[in-house]
Amino acid sequence: MKSKAKRNHNRPASFREKCRNAFDGAIKGLANINAAEKENVAASFDLDKRSVERRIDAMEKNRAVAKRIAEDCIKDDQNFNFDDDWIAINILMDPPYNVGEEMFCYSLAAAIWILDAIRANQKMDEALALLPKDKDKLDSVRLPKCVSPCYSEAVLRSMVYTILHRNEDCTGLVKSPKDPAMVFVTDGYTIAGKQHQDVPSRRVFEGILALLPEDMVDNAVNTFAFMSKAAVSRYFTCRNKWIKKEIKYTEELRKKTEELKAISEESVKLSEKAKAAFTGKSIQQRIEGVPLIDDKMQVAADVFDLKNRSDNIIDEMEVIQDERDALFDEISDFQNDSIIKSYWTEESWAKRYPKLIARYATRYSVPDPYEMCFAFYYLLDQGDDLAWLYYPTSVILSFSAAQLPWSGGSVKALSDKNGAITADIIDILPRIDIYNELHTKDSQMVPIAWNDMTLRLPPDTKREDNLRYTPSKAIYSFTNGAIVPRNTRNIDAFAESLYDCGVTTGEGKAIYGAYISVLSNLEERVDFKDDTESLAAQCKEYEKELERLRKENERQKEELYKTEKALADKNALLEKQANKRSVEKQELNDLRELIFALTNDAGEEKSSQKPNTVFPYHTQKKHIVFGGHPTWLKAIKLMLPDVKFIEGVPSSEQIKGAEMVWLQTNYMSHKAFYKIIDIVRSKNIPLRYFTSASAAKGAEQVAAADSGK
């Protein structure tokens, strides 16, 4: 039997162990939550066991790339612990993906990008045929107020539903707190990588993806990867600014610790000196010009000096420690702020952090928030590790949300965690209702970067922070939900035409161009076809066909009834004929036996065998016997007491109720014979012949027929 290897408690923890320990610490933060709800809460924060392992996989696989980025930002510093920072920032969840979807509607941005890409690929008819149109499904989608000149609300809802419910029909996971019908982003199948199944919801989603141009998908994924690296570089570039202070505080604490160690060594020597003084063994050396003091007093003075020096060092260490703790708090705050404060201007950053950090922090932005939201969902569905790197992905999603027109206010609200309410432009501006969007390329004729945070709120003493937002957010606010088309570049072709029409100034071209950009999309606004009239006509045709089929069904039912009745009558006739043939066959057999007996034995037979039946025999059926010599009748009546014997010419009444009629033809008139034959055949009564003149054999024949032998 192999012995178990002893665990080495002194060995350094592996990277995965460090990650698990860090996640365990995060889970402990849920200790106060009700036990029944704890599993669901942990799952919503992607802290359930499967999610944690998936996140650790991503952190470990991207660790080398991230470390190279960090080393480029933090050069020639061997004291920096990369792993600790890499783990710390990827445990942050501000907000978790599923919560972020609810708050900022990443899926709506992804839906708009997908529709734009399909429209550019001229595959819109195929997409509309795939997308769900069921009213209950579309109504179940939660959307912010949005009015698009490019797509109807029903089309937007349908695409969002397809994205969120892509794994709804998947099967195989026995128990998971992340049901895809309830958890739309990181559901159980996405985590386990078991979402690619041949089920209806997947066929629709994958069918939509198949309509996208490959180059646009590749570009979106590559841009997401670039922005992910940029987010990591941004963090470590800013993080580098604190490292010198960290080293300074660490070095100062090390020196103070060495000083305390030296004082400790002095205290040991002083203890020996004190012991010698109190035992009277010490020999004082007289110093010229210095008064001689008592040994005990000298020891007390030395002890007092050591204590003062020690207290001073400890006080200095506490000050250094407080400063270092404040530095770590600032770093921790930055880790969170670098994700969620996407709305801050450089001035807002500079109020809390060094100027260089403020400058680097505000340089980051995503080129196309719609494209990034699509790439996020696409990479998740493809099982790519990038989507599971929580820090860079959260930065990308936070900046995307801040740049999207409908969720800017929500991002700002999330940044106001301290409860202070910052004024938002939508609180004071009037709105215009627009009832009736395309790609992300900004027009040169209209010099506005619609999705860049180029606008800033004016200075306000009541406002704590200077906030920035996008022109598309302003339009959205002014119009109570109108979304600027993602591609305004398509109106640059009108520049010369506008000039020919007399619009010569740059400002005039910009104004006209903005109008053209919005209004030109209305004409080709994508919507599901209104099939009301065609459906009504189709319904009428169906009704006519239904009526024809109903009549045909009635006719066929009548024919079936007649056929079944004729068949039943035929069967009854056949059964009657079969019974008649059976009776006639039996009668024929009896006649054959009778003829045989008459031919081979004209006289009375004497039985050589004992009868098989015990007589007298009581019959079960009603038997009637005609004919027979009086001597024969006298003998057979004693053996068959229940049988009715009739002499002479019979009547119908006498035969009525008989189940079997017997003829003894050796003593019967022709008149009686033919009369009996006519009656039994008219009443369909079985007719039998005695084949012997022996009363005993005749009784045996009746008994056999009665018992069915």
C-alpha cells in the first residue's frame, strides 16, 4: 500500500492556491446573508464554485501576457509583487456581469451592432425570418426608453431576446443556480462550456451569428483584445506611481525595525548590568570630572533612556504604518475607481489622486461601445478566456456603458456610491417625443464624435465632480430616448450636393447633414412585415378549405356508416350460412352413417361394448325425438327421461323451443318425415338421425350430442 505524501506546509502557495484563498475571502464577505439566499447571491456575483474556477483559469492563462505588460510599465523593480495585484484587481466586481446587464443593457448595444452588421451584409430578410415575433417573448424584454430611426422597437426587442435567451433550451445540467432562463450572461451552460447544442434557442442565435460578415466579427474581437490589454496597461502605468512610496515606507519600516532590534540587544546587556548592580558585583570606573553616582541609579537612567528611544521609534513606525495604510487604501480605491469612474473628467481624478495618475486614467476610452458589447457576448459564447478576465472586461463594459446614450446616468449613479446626488443634464432639459438608427463611423461634414465623452458639464459650485458625457447622450436626453445612428459618415456624400443647393458654410452643412443622417434612415427603417391583410385573406382561404373538408368528412362518414352496415349484414348472412352448412354437414354425416349401418347390418345390433355413459342420462339441452318402434321407444325413454318423444305427424307448436330434433327413420311415415324436415329448416333447428336401431346406441348418440362431444 502506497503511503500518502506529507503536505509541505512551508512550501510557497501556488498561483491557483493564492487565487482560491482570495476568492474565499470575497465569499466570507457574504457571511451575513441568509443561508437560503447565499448560494443565489454568490452565483449572481460569479462567486459560485464553477464561476470561480472559470475565472481562475482565465487569470492563470493570461497571467504571462499581463505580467509582460506590467513589467513594461513598472521597470527595474524587483520588489513589486505582480501576482498579488493581478489577483486583487480580477476579484473586483463593480458591477458583476449579470447585474451590469440589468443596469446598463449591454445586450441592447450588442443587438444594435448585430443589426447594423447584418444590414451592411444585406442579410436583413434572413435575420427577420429567424428572429422570434411572439408578443409574450418580446414583452418580457426589459429595455430603456429607446427610439431608433433605423429599427423598430419590436425588432430591437426580438434581437435582445435572442441574445439573452440563447441557451434557454439547453439541457444536461442537473442542478445549477444559474438557470439560463433567469441568468442571462454567465449562465450555467456558458460557464461549463456546454451551450453548443442542437436546440431551438441555439439554432436561432447561431443562425443570426452566421449572417454577420466575418471581417466585422474579427475586427470586433481584435479590438476587444486590444482594449483589454490597454486597460491592464492603464492600471499598471498608474500603479507604478505608488511603488516608490511603497518602497520608501517599506524601507523606513525596515530601518526602524533594525533600530528596535539594536535596542533589544542593548536591553539584554542592560539586564545583565542591572543584575550585577543589585548583587553588588559591579565595579564602577571613575571618570575624571564626573561625579560618581550609584550603580542602581545608573541602571535606572539607562533603562529610562532605552524606553524613551524605543517609544520614539514605535511612534515613528506607527506614523509610517498609517501613511502606508493610507497609501494602500488609496491604491484599493483606485482599483475600484479605475473601473467605475468612467464618467470622471481629469479634474475629478486630480482631486483624489496624483496629477499623473489623473492624466493616465482619463486617456482611456473605447472606440465603439456597441462593438465592445457585441464582442463581450460573442467571446463569452465562444468560451474565450478574455471575457472571464473580470478587471479589463469590467473596464471595457464600464466605459462602453458610460458612452452609450441610454445608460450614462446609471453609470454616474453607480459612481456616486457615497449617496451624493450629482446633477444630470436630463433633469433640467425639455424633451421631444420622437416615435421613429445604422454603423459607428462619424461624419466629417458633421464634426461631432457622437460616442466620445467630449462634452463636459459647466462648472458648478454645488457639484462635487466635473462629469463628462457623449453627444449621443445629450441627444438621447433632449429627445427622451432618440438614438443617434451609429453611422453618420454616410451623409458625407451629400457635401457637394448641399453646396450646389446654396449651403456653403461649414456650420450650415453640419446642420443639414445631421438632419439628413437621421431622416434618411426613417425611409428604410427595419421592421417586421405587417402581414395583417395577407393573414386575414389566408384565414378566409383556410376557413373555406375547412368547410370543404368538413363536408367531405360528413360525406365520408355517411359512406363509412353504409359500408359498415352492409358489411355487418353480410357478416350476419355469412354466419347464418356457415351455421346452416354446419348443421347440414352434421345431418349429412348422420345420413351417411345411417346408410352405412343399413347397408352393412339390416338387423338389430347387439352391443359388444359397455356404454360410455351412465344411464339414465339427464340432458342439458331440449331434445325432441320423432319415429321409432314402440319397443325401441320404451327402452330409450328409460335411459333419456328428459327427452321429449313425439309420435305421428308433428306440428310447429310441438317443435317450438327445441334445440335439437332427432329422427328414427326405421319406423316413420314419409308424410311425417317431410313435415319435420320443413319445420326444422324453417326454424333453423339442428336435425340429427339415429344411425342404429339399438336403443342403447341411440341414447349414447343423444348424450354425446348434448355434451358437445
